[in-house]
Amino acid sequence: MKKITYFGHACFELNWNGKSIVFDPFIRGNSLAKDVNVKNIMPHLLLLSHAHSDHVADAVEIALQSNAECIAVFEICSWLQNQGVTNFHPTNIGGKLKRDELTIVHTPALHSSSFDDGTYGGIAGGFVIKSERESIYFAGDTALFSDLKLIGEMHQPQWAILPIGGNFTMDVDDAIVAAKWLGVKQVIGMHFDTFGYIQIDHQHAIEKFKSQGIELHLLNIGEMKELD
Ligand code: NI
Ligand code: MN
């Protein structure tokens, strides 16, 4: 059984095959996520898509308190190491890691990546998490790009977690095209509402997806959803 919990913005916890995997923690800086307690987030794996602070702000705290294995590009792992994190595994686009029954594939994204102080953050990416028969795609921040077709062909995800807020990433219309290229019928939206630039009309987004035969799920912050 797979389940996912939303902690706001691009931060999710995926529980699958006994593993807790957290993506892109940005909680204490997100006023919409004020009811989420960072201290309770204790994953086995911490995956970071890119270095922007709205994706890594709480990464060091969570890594240190949980001793989660952090998986990210080399440059982000170096940044973690400089802050005392010791359990990390650097990868890059195209890298695959097996962790028990799950395989993590580091996929490309069309986006920038630097830390708040301007330090280069490596290349922005996303992740596919796969078991033998199923897969989930977490896009990270990205524009619509044609290699989503390749990700669909190679990994055939049943679920995709896609940015839908526009301005910095895909918007709803582009995410519908992305879902088609990926071949998914179930999408979980992320990267919306947190800032003024990315506020969306929820009902309108859900209906647009529905008109194309795709279900868009917009979770409330703190909400858990079973994915089967
Ligand atoms: Ni970003
Ligand atoms: Mn972002």
C-alpha cells in the first residue's frame, strides 16, 4: 500500500513498502503550513529536487533529527555536508539507486537551481520512485518539456506529482499536457497558492483536468491520501 501526506508547497511524505520518503521540505517558512510540526517528520529517505529555498529550507533540520539518507545532486549534498549532515548519497540526472524494494531514478527538469547566497546548486531534477510493478513521478519544479514523454515511456507512472501554479513552473494547462505525455490519469498538484505569483482557482483546475479525463487531486496541508 502507498500513501502520501502533503506538508504544503512541494513537500510530501510518501509511505511505500515500509519506507518513508520525504520530498522538498519547506515548512517553517510557509505560513500555509503553520500547523505542520517539522520535529515530527522522520523519514528514511529525504529527496531534494533542487537548491531553491522553497525546496530545501528544512532539509538540514529533518536530516539531522531523523538521520534520513539524503539523495540529491552532488552540489546539494556538499551543502548538506557543510552543515553537519553525514548521511547522504550524491547522484545526478539519470542516476538510479535501489533501496530495498524501491528504485529511485533521478530525472531531468527544466528549471534553475542555486542556494539563497547565490552558490550554484547543481542541475534541477525530479524523481521517479518505482517498485517492480508500479511507479510514481515527482516532477520537482519544471516547465513543460518534451522528455516527459521519455519518462512516461521508460517508467509508466500511475501517479504524477506535478507543479501547477505557473509563473516559476508549469501551470494547469501545461500540467495537463505533461500528464498526457506521462500517460498518467491521476495527478497530485503541487507548487500552488504559497506565494501571490502562484495562486490558482482550485475548482477551475480540477474541472480543466477532468475535461481531459484526468483526475487532479489537491490535498489539504496535513492531509493523507492512499494511492491505490
Ligand atoms: Ni525552484
Ligand atoms: Mn519552487
